[in-house]
Amino acid sequence: GSLADGFIGPSQWEPGSPLVPDSGPTSQEVVESLRHAGYQEVDYPMAQAYAAGVVVEHCLKKAGNADDHALRLIAAHLRFSTFYGNFQIDESGRQVGRETILIQWQDGQKKTVWPPSSAQAGLVYPWR
């Protein structure tokens, strides 16, 4: 309730994100797709797995084949966004393109306040 107002926390993904991805469906389309498949709720692991599939599909299209080496080379040079956020890996293969989402409870509702590209509201500070 209202006692949560002002609290801030990290989130891996928010189903209502307004982010328009470069590749694949929007968050809303992912939720609709999974609900149509019979899932009532879409949790982080489901969203992460779906996003991994979008990344693989993007790499396959760019590489033109399913060779592991070709896919890795393509992935190393790509920068794009999915409904789950930005994708970019460094030379070791570590994901460096994605930012952690910050949410804040405002007026009894959870609002994304970071990153600016998907913020639904500004950070309220001081919160009391």
C-alpha cells in the first residue's frame, strides 16, 4: 500500500515496459504470447529465456547459418535491443550492454525510473 511509496529497487524486467526493441516483440507482445500459451503470469526466468531466443534468432539471421564459431563472431559485433533490454557483449562474451532497471513505488504503483529510455516516471527524492 501507501507505506511502500518511495521505496526503490532493482528489477530484471518489467512487463509494462514502453521500450520499443530493435529486434523481436515488445514486452506487451511477449506477455500476450505467453498468456495465449496458457501461462497466467510471466516471471523473470520465462522472460530471460524468451529474450535469449530473440538474441539467438537475431544472430542466426545475421550469420546466415548455425555454425557456433560464426554465431559467436556475429554476436561479438552486435549492438541491439530486445524487449528485455540492450544486447552487447565484450571480447570475453560478458553481457555489457544491458542496464539494470530501477523501480520506485509512487502513489501505490510500481514505476520504472531508470534507465531514462524506459522510464515511466522521474525519481521522487526525498521520498518522505
